Amino acid sequence: MKKVLIIRFSSIGDIILTTPVLRCIKQQLGVEVHYLTKKSFSGLLQHNPHMDALHCIDKEIGVELIEKLKAEQFDFLVDLHGNWRSLRIKKALGVSYKTFAKLNLQKWLLIHLGIDLMPRQHVADRYINTIAHLGVSNDHKGLDYFMAPETTVDVDLNKPFIAWSIGGSFTPKKLAAAQVADVCNKMDVPVYLLGGPKEVDEAEAIIEACGQPNIKNFCGKLSLDQTALLIKNSKVLLSNDTGLMHIGAAFKKSIVSFWGCTKPSLGFAPYAAASDSVEILSKISKRPCSKHGKSCKHNNLGCIKFIDSKDIEKAVLKLL
């Protein structure tokens, strides 16, 4: 075997969680490693030294891409997404492959019936297990995130600060602005609010509620690499269940993560982060409300809103 194609189209966290697969295949098999993802997420892998080539799709898989992939003459395909797009690629290339088991039935049983048949295994470990038959084993070195070497940010990185990822793909996955502001008001070190353009107004509301100058809004103002640079140099990372949380884990940061409608039992807790990391779960329910955190069984705004800010404050102060 000389050439392998890995498929994972999205999103930030999921792609970061596949990085041990790239590294272990490259280092243990010594083959040429290619990766297929959405163009909008290509920056996550652009500087990864364990990858030889990156292929991208926009919204659809075109004939031109299919022909390009066929010309590569891959020996094996690792499908870590398992949807109709990756199925089309597998059929078109006609090479040997292995598909990641999403365990959707087990997730449904846990969420809707409280029947827990989920393996006590992180999804990153299960990604690696997908290729165990190739003789690839987990090197237990955690996740990878490689920034462009020229990445800089207009911040004094030598002074201690807290990085706080306030975003989330859905509202029920996010702490309320009041919860964040309440904790920020108790901090003696600067707090840098991180997120995308969608979080700009929320960050401004947090700052207005705080009324102190050491809370900075970086939402929508930084590239992903610049955001990662802040996370890497932070004293501690606070995060909802987001992709930035997994970037923090790649840097082995101390992470305080918040869980409401999604729970670590689904297999997406910070992977191989610092050993003093803390997971704070909403006490309303021990099991997830939904697979991706889109809906909540207990409150329209999400049961994460019932996490006590005092619990967050205690966890953070122990890590500073």
C-alpha cells in the first residue's frame, strides 16, 4: 500500500479529532496521505506535516474532482464521515475502504430512551480503531493543530489571560451572556472572548454587563490561526462544546468545558487535554437532550443555562 485517502468534510471539531489518524498512518505505515474535506475547513489542515495533499469540495462533488481523485490511484480509503457524499466517492473510486461507525442507533437510544449502549471510548479513539486492521495503533499523543508560522496577534502573549470560547453551533449549546459576564466580573486577569461573526453582538452584551476594561471582544476579528494562537498562550481555556475546545485540547491546555444539551457521554469531551481540565455539566439531566445540541428537553434556551456561575468561578480560580 502506497497511498491513502482520508475523508472528513466538516466541521472544525470533527476534523481536529481526525488528526491522530493522519499522524499515525503517516508515521506507522509511511504511506502517502491525502485528505478530502470542504473548502471552508481546509485551513485546519493546510499546515499539517503529516498530510501530503489536500483535496477540497465546495457544496457538491463535481465530475472534475472525481476524475482528479481517480487519477491519484489510491490503494485505500478511510471514510470518517459516512454520509451520501463520501459514499459517492467510495463508489466512484472503487478501492478498498473502511467506514467509521457513527453509532447513530446507540446515540438515539441514549438520548430518547436513556438506554446507554455507547462505548466508553472517545470518538478520537474510535476514529483510530477504524484503521486498526491496517496495523495502525493509537500513539496517544493527542490531537494536532498546526498554525501558519507567521501567525501573529496584537496582544502581549507574555501576560496571563483567560481565553473564553463563547460560541456554539446552536443556542442551547451556549452559556447565556449573563452567566459569562457574572464569571468575568470575578476575574482579576484579562478575559478574551473568542468566536466568529455570529458572536459579536453577544460578546458586546457580555462586555456591557461587566463594566470593566479587562474583557476584550475578539469575536469575528481574528483568523482561525490567530484565535488558535490566543488559545495556545492562554492561562486557561473556557469553552462550550465547540471546535475551539478541541483546538485547545490539541495544545494540551487546561480547559473548563460546559455541557448542557450535549454531554461528554456522546464521546466528544476534550481529548488528551491537560489533566486538570474540568467538565461542568448541567445538573438538570444526566443524559444528552439531542445529538448535536440543537434542541433541549427541559428549556427552549437549553439546560446549559442552569449551570451555576459560581461553579464556573471555582473551577477557573483553581486553574489560575
